[in-house]
Amino acid sequence: MAQTTAPSNSSTIEPVIVGQPKRKPAKRVPAETSHPGQHARVGGRTRAATAKPAPGPAPAVAEAPRTPLNSNGVAASASRLGLTVRETPASVEIVDQQKMQQEGYRTTTEAAQGAVGVLSGDAAGAPAGFSMRGFTGSSINTLYNGIWIGPQDITSRVMDSSNLDRVEFLKGPSSLMSGLDAIGGSVNYVNKQPTTGAIKNELDTSIDSLGTYRTHFGSGGSSAIEGLDYRVDLSQSKAVSFIDGDYENLSNFSGQLNYRISDTFKVFGAIEYKNDQGHAYWGTPLVPTSFSGPFSKGGVVSGSALNTFDGVSVIAPVTVDSRTLTTNYNVADNSVGAHELWLRSGFEWALSPDITVKNQVYDYHAQRHWFDSETYAFDLATSTIDRDRFFVDHNQHVFGDNTDVVWNSSFFGMENRLAAQLQVSRNDIKFTEEGGDTYPADTVSVLNPVAGVYDVPTGPPLSDIRNNHLDTLAGSIEDRLKLTPMFALIGGVRVDDFTLQRDGINFDGSIPGGQPFTKTWQPVSYRAAYTFEPIKNLVFYSMYATAYDPAAAGLFSLTPGTSLELTSSRIYESGVKQLFWGGRAEWTLAAYDILRNNVYVQINDTTSTLAGAIRTKGLELSGAINPIDPVKLWVNVAVTQSRYENFVLNGLDVSGNTPSNVAPVIVNAGASYRFNDWRWPVEIGGSVRHVGNRFLYEDDATTMNAYTTADLYAFVDIAKRDLPWQGVDSMRVRFRVRNITNAVYAAWSDPGYPDQVYLRAPRTYELSASAKW
């Protein structure tokens, strides 16, 4: 599961949103070594590529047309300079609401499929986790409208995509933009924004063959009060899994008011409340083929695995038993959930045609809990499944203020744009979790497990408490100088001042070793780049950037007994982006080399160790074309080589091994055709996804085998003249088939549980409808 949170950063006065831990009982080690994403053991706007950003908060002009790869979009999490994706000297992708609806991305986890080379998974203790460019989990920053609330594996939640305007993916080390943990990159969730003009409403609903249903209502536009614009979104869904008893109820309300006091001054206020409650699936345990015999499900996993409880027993060769594909080994009274509340307010002030000041103050509260049996290990001696118990609660409060200044000027006649930000935040999080190192446990049958309940004869749960306080003061500057109309230099520097305070008390009243303590860091990160545009909309770029995060443990697991220094990471990247054929075709190519030193590696869900480095090299190619109006074609390929260097794991040199959840190749492709001339226009399409072999754990002994899946869909747009409801402008009915080949595959793993995998849903059918008025 998780611990969490820290600073924040946002460059616009756009909304902000928000966002768990984990464990395993192999060798019970002092909580202070726990994985940050584990049970804290003990602890926008878019504009044309050549458009100059609007200096003030006046009503927005018409957006630039959407391109095949959405490169006209502006990703505030990638640069505060207001650059489009095509102008930004980095790999940036925007998966907007249009793409989410087209491809059926229901959650932020599924939205990752819309980005090149990105994997994602919903581990029960750290849902909505991502893997890109050789890094996973808390090495990928998760932002909410540009604000960071802490490591992903502590704070993230399953999140419905219907309230979002877009999800932004920035690849590679990028502490300049978001501070700690941005090693593999960052993922930024951006809420839907108020709009100026006529009020527009929308209603969406869907149901699938597993019983999952979703409902969303949204409304936005100008109110009767001159200058006052609003946006409101309300969604409710129940995500029902193919795993027995696994479900999640999701509720989300978000709203924002923008008030234009004058042509140069705008204020805003926003609120968001999210609630998720349900039962969890912690993975399917691996068993030896000698046990499953003819029921061994081939093509899912291969190799061997160690029993997570004793760390010695070898399960080999491993398989998934076909009789357990829907079996849930959790206790009957398991529970997982969270309440989250965001409050934000601020202003945007155009001091002059060339200088704009923005300010945002925010306040975030979250309460999260896990109450589960989480570790399931096959016992070779008894041919049964050994289980544990663990509970943890989070109480988190983050508040802060961001002030941004954007200045357009000239330098010796050359166009220059500068953006600066001052960020102040306080992040408090309290963990209350299973203490006493007792971890209740029992044994159940592989095929017909008796669920039982959390409590066992060892007695009532004992609670350890850990308090964390992180104060952040950060200042950053970005600048773009256009030496010529074709060539620009772009760079930035960020200076942080982090102060972490930790204290706690054990269940027996004793004070944990090494606490209380205080540690301060003052890292400096930067990015240096150029762009060269010899032909309009053909952009070459190169970039060097750095990032940092705690070296030896997660931020909220650090103690004086471990290294308190920060690790360093850097990236070299070069690429090309082109929009051509009158905006009908677009392609990008990027090559990169990332080196991260002093790597923190989770070796079970209570213990972590250091490796010398991770070195990642890769190529990413993406293309999309609309040759004629009814036809859309797209494809992307990511090739990744990620290796440990100087890494000794449990006494064995594993240098050269690939980190868990990293695929050497990921290929996505899709096509659609729209019959526009019919009375009710119909669009049919589909997509295919191939993911190469990945490893479950850092010893590379267990392989999650490569898989290929495909989806098909059809839309029918019912014309207004044929609708029985007055005032409804349009209605769309969709039918979608997911995983049409009914493939069984391991989609994700949590290295803290190195002998269980997360399977993905079998073939499902979905029917949905949406209306706008």
C-alpha cells in the first residue's frame, strides 16, 4: 500500500486534483526499511503552434484544431512557458477526453494505453501505477492539476476518467517541473474547466457484462452574472471485477467558478470531493506445474519463484492454475477506501500586455485505509496457500501556494519568454498500522479457500503510529530565447529546500529507533535544450535534464539508519516531431539515454536495498494519419532496454537484470471508419496492443509472458430530429468488446509480493450512451 505526499507545483490557475502503501511478511524487518509505497511499515489551453500565449485572463480565443497526435495542445506539466506539445523539447503526450471516449479509457490506469511505451496497473496497495522508460511506481510522479501530493505508491487511487479534461504524460527525468520522484517522468491529471459562452450539458452512462456501471453528468458555460463562468461534474460508478468479490464504488464531484472582474483580472475557486470504497484483489498466487498438472494455464508466466514467507522454498516451474483464474484469497471482511477533498482558489492578473501573474492557494485532505489479507504464498510442504493480515490508515493534509510570473520580452531584438514560479507547501501525513511485528496468518486451500475474517487467535490488532511533516520551498525559472525564427534555446533551473520531520510511537509506548529526527535537502535540477524548425511544423530537438529523489528508501520511510541522501538521475534525448499533409498526418521519433545512480530497490514489502544504478536506453516512434475524412489510422512502437548496474540481491550479483514491470517492446495500433452519409452516422473501429515479456521481481526468475489483446467498438450518432426528448442536441450509443480473443495474461506485478501476479479481465461486452444539450 502506501505512505505519502509532498510539494506541489502548478503553472496555471487551472484545477487541481488529488490522489496508498503495502507489505509482505518474508523477513520481518524494522518498519523503517519499509517500501514507501507499501503499507508504510511503521511507519488547458491549446493554441496554434505559432501563437503567442495570451497575456491575460480575457476570454479564451478559439482553440487550435486538434491534430492526429494532439500536438497543438499545451501541457502545463511539461513547461510553464505555454508551449505546445510540438514546441516542447521533450517527449510529451496529451490523452484528452476525446481520445478517452474514442478508445474507451474508463480510468486513469486505462488512459496510459493512449501514450507511447507506457504500462499501467492497479495493484491493490498502490493502484494507478505506471511504468515508462524503465522506471515504475514512485519513480513516476503523479500530479493533480500540476500539484504533487507524494509518492504514487502511497497516495494514488483508482480514478474514473469522466471528470477529467486530459491526462498529460511527460517522459524522463523532470524535477524542473515537479520536484521529487520525477525519474521516469510524470503523469498529470487535469480536470475539466469552465468555459465562456452558452451553457452546455452532457450525460453519460454505461454497463458491461461483468456488472460494471458508470454514470456522469457535466455542465459548463457562462452564468447569468456577467463574467462568471462555471463547470460542474458529478460521476458515480461501480467497478466490478472478474475476480470473486472484488469491486469498487467510486464517487466524484468537482466544480469550479471563474470570475472575470475585468479584461485583465480573473479570480477562481474550485472544489473536488472523491470517495472510493470496496473490496480488493491482491493478485493470483503462482503454483508449481506439479500441483496444477493438466490445469496449468500456459503462456501466462514462466520460470521460478521464491516463497515470500520463508524466502527459501523454490516454486518451479511456475504456472497459474486455470481453476483459480477468478479466485480471491482475501478475507471476507476486507476493506479498502478513501475520502479526498480539494479546495483551491487564486487569480490571474495581466499587469501589462507582456506580463502575467498567477497565484493559486490549495488545501487537500485525505483519509485512506486498507484492511486485508494481502500475501498469498504456495506452501510446498502442504500444497496450500499461506496468508497474512495487515491494516493501515492514512490521515493526510497538504496545503500550499504557487505564484507564477510569465514575461514576454525581447533580448537584442530576439523574442524571449520567461516563466518563474515560487512554491511553498506543507505536507503532513500520519500512518496508523499493524504493529508488534505479529502479522496474523493462516492457511487456506488453493482451490476452495475459506475466506474467513481478519482477526485470528493471536489477539486484537496492535497499532504503531508514524508522523511525517514535509515543508517545501521551491523556486524555478524557465526561459526560451529564439535566436532566429527557426532556432530557439530553452532551459530552466529549479532550487528546492525540503525539510522532513519524522516521529512516532510504537504499540507498546516505546519510541522507534532513530526518531524523532529532522533532515533538510537543497537540490538543484535543470533542463537545457534547443528546438530547430527549418520547415513549418517540422521540429528537431535535443534535451538534457536532471532529477532527484531519496536514495535509500521512500520519502516517508527514511530514518537515520538508512542513507538520507538524494539520488541523481539524468537524461539525454533527441527527437523530431512533424505535422504535415495539411494537418492530416503527424509523426514523432525520440531516442533517449537515462542513468539513475544509487537506486532504491524494493526486495520485499518490508525491506529495500541499494543498487549501483539503472541504465535505460530506448526508441519511441508514433504516427497517425487521416488520409480521408472518414478514416483514422494510428500506430506507435516503444523499444526499451533497462538494466541494473552493480546490483547485489540477497548475495547474488544480478547486474544486467531488468527491473520489474518493464517491457522491452510495446506496440499499439488502431483504425476506424465513419459512415457519415447515413441517416444515423456510424463509426466502427478497433485497436490492438502487444506487450513483450516482463519480469515479476528483480531477480528476473519469474517472467510474465508477452501478450497481445484487441478491442472492437461501434458508435451510432442519433440525429436530433429523431430524438424524442426536447432540447437534446445529440445522442451517441456505443457498443464495445474488450479483449476479443479472451486472452489470459499477467498484466502487472507488485515486487513486494514476488510470487503473485495481477491478471487482466477476460472478454467483456459494454453498452453505453451519451447525450448533449
